[in-house]
Amino acid sequence: MTATATKTRIMSGMRPTGRLHLGHYFGALLNWLEYQDKYDSYFSIVDWHALTTKYQDVKGIGGSIREIALDWLSVGINPEVSTIYVQSAIPEIAELHLLLSMITPQGWVEREPTLKDMVKMLAGDETEAQEKVTYGLLGYPVLMTSDILAFRAGLVPVGKDQQSHLEFARDIAKRFNHLYGAQYFPEPHPKFTDTPLLKGLDGQKMGKSYNNDIKLADSPEDVLKKVKQAITDRTRIARADPGHTDLCEVPWPMYKIFAPQLTDQVKNECESAVIGCVDCKTRLAGTVNDFLAPIREKRASFEKDPETVNKILKYGNDKARAVARETLAGVKDLMGLSRWV
Ligand code: SF4
């Protein structure tokens, strides 16, 4: 396997909370496929992050790490060029988290908007908040910063609404460099992602916890069943009523993503009531299944060969660990922790 050290390094991760869906594909993985040819790409399965909110329900985490690795490999993340690793296999990230927490002002953590959202999501009232919001969750922005800085990544993919994540990491990098008089950490820059918005089957944001997703590993039968449940044009009551693609909440936007070559035909057939929504969604499911077929095939070949997946993860973990170890050694030196030797 070859290293790509001269390219700008990019770092991103996903929590192991279950199999990935099409929203992950169009929201992140599609970009990763492009990045892996351009940048020195580090992709992390961030299992410690899963514990910040799922610490009471840990039985699925190990299996999910494997599922995510399979999903990444099946869509074409190439371990020959990208470094695929598991966060908890790199203890240097945890040590860096501890050291960076020493220089992180409390107010910076409390102001982090993502953290505020997570606290709101977890806790209904103040008493619940006291129990559910843990010290680990409060430290989540510092852990995320450590994920980035351990690899001295120059770029981090973010959506426009997630800019604050990265501002936090940049501020910590700048503070570290200022405190210890060294340009040690590069300031990570945002790599803004611009992706088509793929809605869940109910018209809301696609998410595994909303039960409105299509998984990358779903069978053709499951895809058909799910697509048939998609919300269409709510004003179209009877089969003979003309439909309105601009009011069609889920199938029409999906056609634009999965079968742009069919959109003129679909629009004509829908708006002249030549086709009913059931038939239209059945055809759409076929295009989604065509799209997923090679992904399923690749997944099946990796599922049959668990040893190769183990080797890929071990190779990625070792490579990532060597980089993080070097970063940490420099941090400890600058923070005075190696000077007693
Ligand atoms: Fe949507 Fe197709 Fe129904 Fe038109 S016919 S409303 S495009 S599902």
C-alpha cells in the first residue's frame, strides 16, 4: 500500500451507530471518493464519539464499526490510497484530548453550538440534563479537535451549517501555537461540501433514528417496499388526478438524483396522469436498485472475506497511529512533559 504524504491531508469521520444510508452516501461518501484521489485522506470510525451519547447502550458499537468499514469499502473507499482507522485504536488521540483540554477555556466549550444542540436533544429538563450530559459529552468539541490535530490535517469537510465545529478546532490550534511559541499545528481549513439534499421517505431529513432511510446494504425487496412508502404529491388524491412534480416531496427529487435522464418523461407522465404514483415509485425503486447493485456486490465479497477487512483496518490503524504518535511527541515536548528524561 502506498503513502501519499506530499498531498494536503484531509480528515473526516463517522460514528458507528449502525449501517449507513443513502443520505450518508450523498452527504459525505460521494465527496470522500473525490477527496481520496486529491488528498492524503484519513477516514476515522469515531467510536469514542458514539460513547458521548450512547454510553448506556454499547452492545451495538463493535458490530457497527465493522458495518461502517464494510459500507465504506463497498462504495469504493480505497484502503490503498485512504487511511481507514478506528478512533479507539489510536490511544494517542485520547492523550492529545487530555492535553488540549488543559488549554481549552471552559467558556469556549460551553458556547459551542453543536454541543448545545446535543444537550438539548439528550435532556428534556434540567434534572435529566444533570444525569445524561456527561463530562465526556462536554469534552466532545475537544475530542473532535484532537481527531483533527492528531493528524495535523489541513482540510476538514464540513457543511455550511457546521462551520462552528471547525472554528473551535482552529481556535485551539492557534491557542496552542501561541502559548508554546511554535507554529506546531496547521490551522485546519473547512472543505465546504455541496451535495444534493436527499430527503428521508417521510420528506424529513434522512436519518437512521427516524426510520425513514434506505440503507446502502438494503435488499432490492426492501428498497422497493421502502420507496413505495415515500411521500408524493399530497394534493393528488385519485389515480386520475394530474400530479405536480413540484409538490412531489420525495420521489421527484430522487428521480433527479438517481435517474436524471428520466425526469422529462416522469414530469410529462405525472402531470398528464398517464402514470400513477405507485407505478412511478416502482420504477424509481428500480433505478435506486440499479445504483445500489454494484455496492451490494462489493459488500458481499468483503463480507465473505473478513480476514481482508481485518487486515485493512489493522493497516489503517498502524499507519494512523504512527502519525498520531509523532504529533503527540511534539506536543508533549512543547508542553514540557518530556524534559525530565
Ligand atoms: Fe411524484 Fe411520480 Fe406521483 Fe408524480 S407520479 S407525484 S413524480 S410519485
